[in-house]
Amino acid sequence: MNDRARIPFALVGVLLLASSATLAPALQSSPTLGPPDVDVAMDRLTAQARGAIEEGVEGGARRAAREPVVDPANTTFGRVLSDDRTFRDALKIRIYATVRDHLSSIGTARRGLDLNASLPPTPTPAALQRAIDRVSLARAGPNGTAVRASVGQVTLTARRDGQVVARKRIDPSVVVPVPVLPVHERVRTFEERLDGGPLEPGLGRRLTAATYALTWARGYAQYRGLPIQNVVANRHLSLLANAGVLRTQQRVFGRSDPAGRRVHALTTLKTAVVEVLGARAPNTLATLRRVRRAIRIGQASLGPVLNHTAGGGSPPDPASATTVGINATADRAFYDLLGSFNESIDETFTADVRLRAVVEARYGGPPDWPAPPSDDCRRLASTREESVDVVGVRGEVEPTPSDWHLLEASPRRVDVTRTKRRTWRCGGRTVSERETSTEFVNVVLRLEGSHRNGPAPPAPIEVVHEPAGPFGGPNLADVRESARAKLVAGEEDLDALARAAARGRDVERTGQVQGEWPGPLSEWIYTNVATLRETVRDVTVTTTRGDVATFQASPAAKLLEKLRNRSTRLVGVPARYENVAHRALIGLRYRYVQLVLERMRDRAHRRNVSRRAFGSELRDRENVSLETVQRTYQRRNDFAAVPAADVVMRVHAAPAYLTTENTTHDAVPALDPGESLHPMVVRNLNLFTLPYGEFADAVGKLVFGPNHVRLRTGAQILRNARRLARHNASVSRSPEVARLRAETAEALDVVEEYYGLAMDHSGVGAPAGWSDVFDRVVTEYDTVSSRAFAVSDGSIVPRLVEAAADRWPDRLDGPVWRDRVGVTSRVVLDLVLETDPSGPTQPGADEAMGPVRESVETAIGRKLGDALTNASMAALRNYTTRSWSRLPSGLPVAPIPGLWHATVNAWRAQVRGEYARFAVTVPRGTPGNPGASLAYIRDGATVAVDVDEDGQPERLGNASRVSFRTGTWVGIAVPPYSPGVGDVDGTRNETSAGWPWPSDPPGK
């Protein structure tokens, strides 16, 4: 009886023969058998052969599952296997060889009749290829969990006395309930999913989704001030990759390795210890219990992916909306406007004037020349005479062209009298004749004005030449008189111009006259445009944080488009201006909006510069395009479903959890003695670390100037050193920190100098002395670092305004002037910090890092014992590792003060793994053997089969280990300023032990 509780056909045949031999004497009287019937014998042999084939297929399939050939060997017989169907070809060879063995055992000999079944031998690769072609395989049975196998050219032979008396060739097809094909396909799917990159369904995409969640949680926690030095560490990637592997097992096989789940849970807890207590924390049972208790009572929160945001709130999701506004760009544009504020009003109140003569009509014409008295006359001379006289005022005034309007008209009637005279010699006498005519010319002398000056868009003005406006000002009421006085010398002058015009000469005169505007008008317009400034400042667009992080969105470009579409409504251009003051107001509003648009175009350009720098770093360092990173982000949550498994499959992996530690035979018996393996190797690269470190050459010069760092950077390092001095007084007294302190103080002196010069020339209406005001205010701060922070983040500006008001109370006594000083100070400080390369030096910042880092590490070691004793996770949030995590990192987007709207960073995560042994079992129990199962095992073993029947197995290939390599890209964007986001522990390219090969590298 076999393991399916069925009786093989061969045994049935034997029993039938034995029964007939036993019962025959009782049923008949003849004691002698006649010659066996050949046909009956062949039928019985066919039944036996079919049973042997069925058992051979099942046995061959089980052996092929235990030793699956997935990589063909470079041997004589191994090269027969096809590269794209290696396992199936090897399975066919197993089945063929096993069936052949079974057939060889069913032959019988009786009464001189020899019966046997056979398959052609395979002594050569060509013969083996033909054998493969004779076997066909297909899935069959319920859900395709059985194998339908057909073995061709099975030969049945009957011989008597060595002579063939019967021969038959059969091609039987059998169905065997062995799920070897679906199991192999599942393992292959599992491998493909593990190898899948971030743009494909599988581990790479799962790693992308999980790493995005981790990075954004920890990155925002760092941004908010939690002591996180390494946003993405290899311990995180190892944990997330194993979680993805187990999840992939569950999706592909219907369940994951239970031992792997247990180890993963324990590793998660151990990682929590590192996150909460630091890398030096012992992973003792007591420690684990305390961390578990701390998590349970809410003193520390790991969240779904170790977000480590205790006290920092929930991290934003990359898909969450973020709002970007025009913000400080409004101040920049307003500062630009202030440089020509009153000049713009003057322009608007300036009229272009001209005096011109228009000949409107001519009557009459010049006389003809007199004819000679006779034909014999000879002309001696010809002369002309002309007189021009203004004799009166006549004619109507024509309409004025649209760009000009008539201020005054002076019509003239001009008589032009012309005489032509000729003298002839006619015979002996001299004769003179003349012809005279008068031309009557109507000339209008027009004094015209144009009010197109100033920045206002063109539109007519309702009231111009009479008092009007918000303060009852003169408007342009005196333009006519001013224009006449400028262009006309009196009535005689007008007559002279009329006479010249009548004679066809150009007599136009042009000039400008300045109208007066009331004194309060400037402040009135300032207040109005300042209100517009606040409205423009609040113009915002919404995008997603992830689109900003991957440079798929350009908030600056979207803001530019939105402001351009709203500009007409914001300016408020009317169909007709009420008066000239109204036109001056609209002109300044229009000019202001245009300046903002120019700034936003520059801002969009600078964002593109950052985008190119980001893409350049990706391309140069990792040979990947920005578009790939963008598609990785877009597809991070697109998980393709795997159809449910057709049979129950259980995974047994060795090791069950892919640790990054070196593993040997002692820990994993599936490894050979003396063999070692790093089941998982991990690498992560932070693209943009400290801006004064490796990244200085790439972007630092674009942002901060060569060899210098931001004033804020120096301030942060000094503040950290000062805080650490509570635990280690030598930190702030170290020569490196002292040098940085001196450089930062010197930078503040330079800022003071430039601020004073800029304010002296800014037109805020106060005399020189702004440098003294700055010096007075900055000394109110206790330390160099606090002074530098106040200057770099603009918090010093309100104090500067108050100090200026105290110094010049008669000048800065109103809200307009206070606003003007505040805006000017903010922009001037930004400009100084942006353009002057006199901040702390890069070497000074780099050297000061040493004592700070050493002190942080010492403080961690000292505080750890107290933390474990007290078991208080909350207390750890305040100790000194926070200092180190506040150092700046990341790539500013449009990195100019006032334009900076985000800081981005990116990580390249790479994971490679290999199982020493990966087994999938399928329960196939029978009543007689309930624990029976099909085992599919991939352990790297060499697979050999005796195909030529010489007693020595031939190497066909290898049951290569299940291995994979995948990776992903992750981007993050945080709000501007503060420390940015990134790894600040000094390690940019972090690799685990064994990288890049889990086992020995190829060729070793």
C-alpha cells in the first residue's frame, strides 16, 4: 500500500495471478496449464507499467522538489537544461529517470515468456534532450495542484526463448496529486517579489512605503527638536526590510515563517531600546521590560515604524497638503518700491506739454509767372516777393489726439501775399511785368498736455485741471499756466509761430511741467500699498509635501501664475481715474505687484537651480535620474495583489530572520561547517548632509559663498557647545569652539557695518547713525550665539525699530515710519546675510564639531545609567543628545532669505539578502502516514542525477539559495530654517558588515 492508501496496479496483477493459480484446481479438473496467452500477459504488463509510471512521476516530482535545479551547471549534461525553463527540464529528467527505474523492476518470466517494460537510455546529452522532449507536464486536478505527466515511448516487450513474440509502445498519461509545480511557481514569485525594485510590485515598493513613513516621522521629529542624529539608519532598514520580506511571504504563500515573526517582534523591541536609550543601551531582559512598559504607558512612542516622535506630535504624511505663500517676498518687493516711492508720485504729477501749430485750411495759391509781351523778347531777370501778415482769428479747433488733450488753443488767420516779377528786353526797350496773389491760411496754435507719466496703466482721468483728490489738493489745476509760461513768450511769439507754420515750417515745442501734490498724499498711498503688501503676502498655493520633496511641484511657479491671474484685481485699475492722486495710488499699486511678479520669477528660477543641484547629486553619486525618484514616490503604495495559494504552504527559512550580523554553522545548521553568511547586508546614503561638510562644494557655494557657512550654522554650534558645558565645561573653552566664537563675533561686526551703510542710504528719513543703533541693540543679547540667532532669524528687527524710535522720536513717531523702518531692516539684514561672504569659516565650523561630538557621546554614556535606574523615558528627551541633532543639514529650496520655502533631503536605501536554506512544505498526509508532506528546499546544494545509468550521478545544476537585492529612494521636505533635516552623525554613507555581498562574492 502506498502513502495514498491505494494498492499499486502491479500488486493487483500479482494477486490476481496468485489467486487464479490457487483457485484453478478447485474449479476445474484439468491439472495442467496450457501456454500463457500473450495478449493477456501484455495487458497485465500494461497495467503494471501504468502503475510504475504513476509511482515514478510522484517519486521524481518529490525528489525534484527536495533538490530543485534552478541554475543549470556548466557540464556536459547540465548544458542540456534550458535557461528559461531550468526547473521544468530538470523535473522532466527526474521523472524520466525515476519512471525508467520503476519500469525496470516490473518485468516477469513465466513458462518461457519474458515480459519487460523500458524507456530508451540516455547515455549522451542528445539522448537526454530527446528524453526531456518525451515528457510533458501540466498542472491538473482541483486548482491545478496536481501534475499531469505523459511519458512517451514506453516499450512493452514479450519474449519466448529469446525471441520477441509481442511488442507494444505506449504513451501513458497519469495525474499525480503532487503540487510541485504550484510550489515552485510560488517560490519563483517570491524571489521575483523580493527582487522587485521600487517601480515594481514587491519588496522594493514595500520598503519604499515603509521607509517613507519612517523618514518623515523621524525627520520631522528631528526638525521639531528631538535628539535624532541619524534619521535613517541601517538598523531601521534591516527591520523594515525583514518586515517586508515576512509580509511578502504572507502574500505569496498565504502565511509567513512563524519563527521569523517572533524574531522580528523581538528585534523591533531591541531597536526601540536603541531609539529611546541610545546605542550603548544593553539589551538585557530588564531593559526590554522597561522599554515595553514605557511604550505601554505612553512615555515613548514608536508608532507603526519607530517614528520616535514622543512629545513632537504626529508626523505629516508625504501626501498631506502643505501651503506655500509669497511671504517675505512681499517685503523684498516693497523694499524695492520704497527706493522710488516719491519719485513715482512725482512722475504721475508730471505732465508732458507741447505747443504745436496745426494748419487747418488754405485758400488761394501762388501766382503764375507773367507772360512775355512778344515773341522777340529776351528775359533778363525773375524775382519773387512775399509778405505774411496775421490779420485776425478764424477757424474752429479740431479734436485732440487720444494721447493728448487740449490745454489752450489760439487760432490765427494768416495772409500770405506773393508777387512774381519778370523783366524782358524787347527790341530796343526794357519791359517789366508782375503777377500778385494772396493765400489765406487758418492756423491753430495748440497748447496740449499728456498725463501718461508714472507707472499707472493707461485710462482717462475724470478730473485733472481743477482741485480734487483725497486732500482737496491742487490736482493738476496749474498745468495750463505752467505750460504756457514754459512754452510761450507772449502773443507776439504766437503770431510769429503762426506765420512760420503758414509758410510750412515745423514750430513744435515740448517740455514737462511738475504739478504739486499735497504733503499727506505720500503717507496715504504708503498705507494703502502696505495693506496691499499684506494681502499679497497671504497669497498661497497648496501642494503636497511629497511633491515638494521630490521636486515634482514648483510652488514658486504656481504662486507666480496665481498672482499674475489676480494682478488686475489686486491693483484695482478703474475704467477712469477719479483724479491724479487716484492715478498715483493705482500706479504705485501696479508697480508693487509687478515687482512682486519679478521676484517670484526669480524665486521660481532659484527653485529650478536647487532642482538641478538635487538631480545632479543623484546622477553623479548614484547614477539615477530625478524622474526615477519621482516615480518611486508616486508608486510607493501601489501593491499588486497575489492570488491566494491553491494549497496550504508553510515556510521554513534558515535563518528565519535575516540579520545583518555574521552567521555561522553554530547558529544556522543549514550552513556548512566553516561557512559564514551575512543573511542581510544594508547600505544607506544620505544625499545632503551638513552644508559645511561634504556638500559644501555641491551646493554650499551656490547658497552661502565659498569657504563660509551661514551665520545661523555658527550660532547653532556655539549654542550646542554652551549647553554641553553644563556636563563638560571644557567644551566651550576648547580652542576650536573659541575660534568659531571669534569668527561669529567678527561676522556680526561686518553685518553691523553693512546694515548701517544700507540704512543710511535706504531713504527711511533718518540721518546717519544706524550702525550705532544696531550696536546698541545687539549688545542687549547675552551671548554671541544668541546675537547671531537674533540677526539670522530676523527677531532683532522689532528691537531695532524701537531703538530707532528712541533715538529719533521726531522722525519715527508714526505707524508709517515704523513700518518703513521695520520692512527696510528686515530686507537689509537678509541682503547682508545673503550677499556678504564674511560669516564663520567652513574650517572653523568643522573644527568646532569635534569637541561637540565628543561631549555628546560622553554625555550619552553618563546619562544612560541614570535613565535605566529611573526607567523614565521622558527624562531622556531633555538630555544632551538633543544638541547634536540640531545641527543643520539638507538642501534649501530657493535658498535665499525671504525666498526659502522648504529644506529637502533624500536617502538611497539598498538591501541584499540570502537564505542559507529556504523550504516550503505542503501537507500531503495519508491515513497510514498523516505527517507526510511535500518539501521544496532551496539550500544551494549541487544536484546530480544518474542519467546514463553508469552508477555515477551527473551534475545537472544547483538548488541555488533564495537571494535578492533591491532598494529604493526616499525624499523628505521640512519647513525652512531651523536645522533642516538629515543625518548629522558624521556618516553619510552607512554600510552594514559584509556589504555588498551576503556570502562570498562571485568568483571567490
